[in-house]
Amino acid sequence: MSDEQTPQTEAELLKASEPAAEKPVRVADAPQSDAERDAAAVQALIAENASLKDKALRTLAEMENLRRRTEKEVADAKIYGVTSFARDMLTFADNLRRSLDNVPADARESDPALKTFIEGIELTERDFLSRLQRHGVRKLEPKGQKFDPNFHEALFEIPDESVPTGTVAQVVEDGFAIGERVLRPAKVGVARGGPKA
């Protein structure tokens, strides 16, 4: 019996020493073909390209917005850079006007030297205002216009039925603007009692 067992044992040994049979390969587990790998790579590159294009377009838009904002800031600095200086100079313009307004009319005509002096001051005032205007500072002319709280400061009301209610009837102190901004609002008296505007 032992002889019979030996060949069987040898057969088992031979069977055991043979390489194991490979498992059957399923299609899903099969390695991808070159075409499939290339298609997947192309899809990944297309997605990456779209992402980079989007980032580039957003960056360009941000840069364009920055450029426009910077241009506006530079333009505003040119226009409004003299605001503080111009505001200080308005006092000088006011004082020139007050000095001219306080000279009696009969004194101007009676004394030729005083008349010449006053004409020189008036010329200086006109020159000063024109220089301010060259730098964007303009005098507001509100008399006869509708009251606008953005440009005028109402000090009092004047009963006047000949003009519409809310019309500027008197200017107490001239107003000035620089560009589209008010440098100093005009101090005015507003008409009341007439038809509504």
C-alpha cells in the first residue's frame, strides 16, 4: 500500500509544482488600449485648457478694470488736486469783492485817483477769477434759478409773488464749484409766495 501511495504522492507533488492556472481575464479589468489612454489624456488636457482660459480671461478683466480705475483716479487728481488751495483762495476773492462793494458810488466819480484805483482792483478781481476758471474753478450764478440744495445754502425766504416759489431771489455769498463738485455752496435767499415751480 505504501507503494501505491507513493506514485499518488508523486502525482500530487507534480501537480503542486506546476504553475497555477491564470484566472480568466474580464474585459473591465483588461489594460486600456493606447487609443483609450490617448482619449482620456486629451479630455484631461481640454478640461485643463478651459480652466486656464477662464483664469486668463478673469485676470485680463481685472487688469482692465484696474486700468480704468487708475485712469479715473489720475483724472480726478488732476481736476480736484487743487481743491484745498482753491477753497483758501475763495476768501481772497470775497475780500476783493467786499472792498469794491464798500466804496460809495459818489466817491468813485468825484475822485479820479480813487476811480483809477478801483478800476485796478476790479481788473485784479476779474484776472483772479479767470485764473481760477482755467484751473476748473467756476463761479455759480444761482440768481433766478430753482433752489438746489446740492449747490445752494438757503439762509432766508423772501416773500415775492412775481417769481415761482423756490426760486433763488438774492445771493448773499457767491458759490463756487470745481469740476462737478461744489467747492462752496452759494448762500442765498429763496422766494416764497409765488406759483409753485
